[in-house]
Amino acid sequence: MFYSSENLVHVCLDAGHGALCFFEPDTCWFAVSEETALKLATMNLKFHLIPKEVLENAGLGGSEFQCDYMGKGEVS
């Protein structure tokens, strides 16, 4: 997981739940995995499901969607 202080967002790319982001200003989650989105819903958390087509249109679709950042900490 990493944190961007400039964007006030926490981002985790763990394969267990797919890309998952938390945006601090409105306490909202953004999930790519439908299964993860359903879990957020059962926990009564505010979230948005990002359809896989959005990532595909941005050239980030499929299983090749990864992040070079492998450490923990803050990214500005």
C-alpha cells in the first residue's frame, strides 16, 4: 500500500482484492474487483466500482495491470 499526500489517496494493489483506493476527503473507496465492491457494500462503506472497461479504455486492462511501487510508505 502507498499513500499520495498530494492527492490524499491510499492505494493498494494486493492481488487478493485487486486495485483498491481510499480517498480521504470524502471517505470513499474505489474498487476494481466486483467481489471487493460487494464486501464494501456489506460493510456499509461508501464506494464506487470502477468497471473493467474503464481500465481497458485507459490501456490498463487485463491481468497485466500492476504497479512498479513495491514498498510501503508515502509517494508524493
